[in-house]
Amino acid sequence: MQFCIIIRVEFGRGAKMATLTLKVTERGQVTLRKEVLKHFGVKPGERLDIALQPNGTATVQAARPKGSIENFIGRLEGKTRKVATVEEINEAAARGWAGLR
């Protein structure tokens, strides 16, 4: 059995809505087209957050990593013998809080 889901994507403020129809496979999977991934700002391997609504609809958005103190502490440990500048420390702190390595 196969189903179709329709994703309505608004491209830009005041722009027309695009309606995309996606086929759901027997295994419950869908493939998102490149323009949809680009709209969400995600690349293959990244995640989407889907909030299911009681009326049968869903809100989809790019999942963004949450920063934590664990990602910040020890960010530069063992990476270099160089003394970091203030700018380098700020950049490392921002990346660590964003959950990036």
C-alpha cells in the first residue's frame, strides 16, 4: 500500500506556496527533493524535526544542535601548542555551544 503526503512550502515572505506531493513507500519512507532540503537548509545526513499536530498536520523544520557546556569545555585541549587569540577563543566557544566540532 502506498500513500501520498503533500508538503506546502512558502518560499520567502509573501511568495507563492509550492505544493509538493511525495510518495510514501511500503517501508514508510519518503524522499525529499533537493529544493525542499535547500528550503529547510539541511544536507544529506542532517535531521529534520517534525511536530505532529492533533488535526493530522505536521510542522517540519531543520533540527539544530543544542549547545551544552560539555561541548564547550576542552574544545581546544590537545589541538595545538599555539596560544589562541581572543578571536580564536570566541570562534571556538561559538562552535562548541552550537554543538559543532
